Amino acid sequence: MTALIARIVGLLGALAAAVGLAALFVAPELPGLRTLALMALVGLGSWLYLDWPALSRWAASHGGMESARAGLLILVGAGIAIAAVVLVERQPLRWDLTPQKQHSVQPRTAEVLTSLAGAPIEVLGFFGLGTDPIAARHRARWQALASAFADAGPTLQVETFDPDVSRRRADLEGVTSNGVVIVRRGDRAERIYAPDENSLLHAIVRVANARDRGVYVSTGHGERSTTDITSTSLTDLQAELAALGLAVQPLDLTRSDVPSDAAVVLVVDPTVPLAAPSIARLDVFLNRNGGLFVAGEPGSETGLDALLQTAGLGLGPGLVVDPLVRSVTGDASTPMVARYGMHASVRDLRAPAILLGASPVVRVEHDPLAATVHTLALTSDLAWAESQPAAEPVTQGDGDLAGPLALLALGERHPEGKSAGTIVLSGDADWLSNDGLQSAPNRDLVVRILGTLAQQDDLIALPPRPPLEGSLAMDWLAQVIVGLLALVVLPGGCLAVATGLWLRRRVAA
């Protein structure tokens, strides 16, 4: 009877040890780990004490010796694995052996950091050293990221502080929480939270390059709003540009000239064609070597045809339809960029931007000595401009423009050899809206274009955002269940099968 009780207590202790080990690996923040460890210790210890005679006889047998050796090997392997996990968690040192260098800064990030000139840039990270495993992992990730940036940027001075230990420095910087990074050059400073490669790089770019010129968004003709928060407004675009140090302001062209500090003017989906006075104001601005971004919608009239023609640009008839896109998005009228042009503004862009219904951009007759046109984004060869999009089924007609079609184009005005501004034309405005900018490739593309128009080379050099990788999110209970499956159920099943085979052979013998 005593032996039976001892073995039941031992089984409970082993179960507590397995649960505790699983939780230690997959959910170290789970409360009660110490209680599980104590239960495991008491249970296994009681079993050894109460059932020692039987255990001694088993250990002295041939089968017991073999099992002991196998158990010892398992314990040694588990110990090595646990030691490796602890070292990885506590040490930020890394060797990036992946083919694509996924755990290093992107090459374009390294180029931007290497090109920084002038006074040093301070990068101060405040991450605690406490016993909290989650905080420890955040600090380890930050140290790896900071080390990669410090290696790539000779002008960066990177330091890491524990806000609980370096309280005076934390108070001086106004830091009251964990996970804060301050980027500073001179009197310009940026503060970011939970930094990743892109957010840290953008903060460095902002403090390294003072921007004394802004972006103005035209109003007065029913254009998209930068203040109303709707799916079709431009509030996300405004926030994206503000994060890069470009101030965005509204401009009523019906009443005001374009200010002298304007680098770019956006005219996005006017519902009323611009009148002659507004067009004249834009022409004066372009002649100051300004940048104009015009985004229309299929079937709408912007009133800017004559001004666009001076840059060799125009909007073609019809709605772009691309059967190749139907297999990806399910809608052939949402054209996807199949390839980018050769212009510097779209160099190294690979991920396809998606437009939400567009007219094709065409080259119109112009003096080649007065303007140069660059195609920025193209559809696939299968696309066409459908002149009757309401017809069913949608098929290419004889009079429809055949692909590949330009979705975005840039025209440089240079009459008589003098620079007279740059115009970018898009046949869709929705891709600039809050809905459209949910796509990272769309955000990369608009930043590149506006960087080109604003003549901000550092914005053109920003690397594309890496594609989002899928992840599996589990609560602590699911994590414990997965851990038990990996550490208890699967090995236990193998042990049960082995025991069954052994018993069968013993009976047969």
C-alpha cells in the first residue's frame, strides 16, 4: 500500500515538474511557477524515500541500468538546451547567418546611416534590467538593434541606461517609463517607444535633417480633407509626413498664393475643376522649381489638363482593368503595380503598391526640349483601359488602350533649359487615403514621391518597409497546453508505445 501511495505521489510530482518546465519555456511570466517547483520537489522526493527498496532493485537490474543511461542522456540534452535558451535570452550578441541577413539592418538603412554628416547624433535607450522576463527580452532586442545601428552609423553615439539605476539621467531626460528611446542632435530631439528598425531610422533622419519647407494640400475645390477622419480622407498621409519632419498644411488656392516655404502642393481628387486663378497660382509655384502632385479619379475633371500638358502628362480615358490582379485581390479594377520605372524616386521598390480604381496616365504631345516624362509605375501586360466598365462581362474592346499602362508618371518641366518645376500625376486618389495607406508599399511609394518633389534626398533613400510576417498569438493557457503537448504528451506517448512493445515481447518469451 505504501509503495502504491509513493508512486501516485511521484506521478503527481513528475506532472508538476512537466507543467512547470513547459510554462518556463513558453510562458515564463505565468504566476505560480515556484509553487509548481515545490510540488515537484516534494512529490518526487517522497516517491524516492518511500519506494527506495523497489527503486534500488530496479536500478541494479540490467534493464534499470539501460534506462538510467538513457535517462541521463535525456537530462544532459535537456540541460544543454536550457543553458542555450538562457544564454540566448540574456546575451544580445548575435551572428546573422541568414541568407537575406534578416537580423541585420537593411542595406539601404546602412547607406542612410553611413551618409549622415555633421555633428554626432545621440541615441539614448532606457530599458530596465529588472527580473521581469518580458522587460529583459525587450532590453535584449533593443541592445541588438542598437548595436546594429552603431556599427552601421559612424556618427551615432548609442547608450543604454536602466531608468531604475540611472535615475538622475532618466529625470534629466524626462523619462518616466521603460522602453523609451531618445534621438537627439543639438536642440532637435525625437522620442519613440517600442522602437524597430524603421521607427528608429525615421527618428534619426528627422533630427539629422532640419526641414524648413512644408507640404500644402489644396482646398476650395472639394478636395480630400486632412482634418476629417474618414476612410477616404488624408489624415494618415498627414501623420506619415509629419513623422518624417514634413509639416502639412491646408491651402485654399481660390484665395491665396502658394507660400514661399512650400516644397510640394498636393491636389487630391477635386470635385470641382480648378479655375483659372488657382491654376495660375500653381504655375507660378512650379516656376519657382516647386513640386506638384495631382491625383484624380476616373471620370473626374481636375481642370488642370493644360498645366499637366506642359509637363507632357495627361489622364487617359477609361478604367484600368488587369485580369492578373483578379487572382490576387479578386477585383480586376484594383490595379496592382507590376513593375516600377527606372527613376530614382522608385529605385529598389519591389513590393507592389495597390491602387483602388484608376485611370491610366498617358504621355501627351509636348516639346521634348521643354519637358521630360518618366514612368514611375506600370500595370502588367494583360491590363487595358476599359471604356465601358459597367458592361458585363468586362472584355477588352478594339478601342481600349492596351497594357502595360502607366499608373504613375513624373514630368520635369525645363523650358529653354531652365528648371520650372516637377509634376507627378496619378489616375487614382484612393491609394493616398486612409484606406489606401493601410498598405505598407503604398506608404513607401508616396514617401518616395513626395521626397522627390520636395527635393529631400534622405527621404528618397529611406529603405522600403519589410513585409509583415505572420505570427501566432496565444494566451498563457494555450501556451501551457502547447508546452505540455511537446514536453509531456508526445514523449509520454512514445514511452507508452515502448512499454507496450516490451511487455508484449516479455509475455511472448
